[in-house]
Amino acid sequence: QVQLVESGGGLVQPGGSLRLSCTVSGTIFRIYAMAWFRQTPGRQRELVARITAAGITAYADSVKGRFTISRDNAKSTVYLQMNSLKPEDTAVYYCNNPIGNVGRYSWGQGTQVTVSS
């Protein structure tokens, strides 16, 4: 059974930075693409960044130039470095193996990011 455990969220002021981590177990991490999603109450979960098994990255327009996704296959972990954070980045952030714009596996608990002064 695949397990996804996200961490690293918190409260940060606008313009600040956070680094999220997601550790994956129960699958051969290195052969799969991974992605970060986010969700706010009343809205559909949104894919914000993805990284292929080969390390090729892609971003939603809303985070391009501010967020960086990376992976460490030895640690079965995917990261999301978030810089220049804005209040509209406030959401619960999740990781998953993307199929199109949705996740393949059952969702983890997510990690809350709140951007507020």
C-alpha cells in the first residue's frame, strides 16, 4: 500500500519562503513522476508542480518562477521550495503520482500553508 506523508507547512508572511517535503513508501519511487497539488475550501484540488522520473519539471502559471519542485530518489522524497509567497498560495498542499491532473494514489493528510501578515 502506497503511503504519502507531507510535511513542512506553516504560517508565513507574504514574501516569505517555505520548503515542503513528501516522503513516499510502498512503491518504486524513482520510476514515477510526482506532483504537488493544493486545495482550498470549496475549490477543486489544483496541480501546481510536477516532476518526471527523469527530473523534467512543469509548473502552473500561478506559481511559475516562485516555486521549485525537486526529488531525492535515494530518500523517496519530493520537495517543493516556495518563495515569494502570496496570500493566495494559502491552501493544504498534497503530493501524489499524477495521472493527468489528478492523483493515482489515496491522498495523504496534506500540510497546511498559510500566508498572512
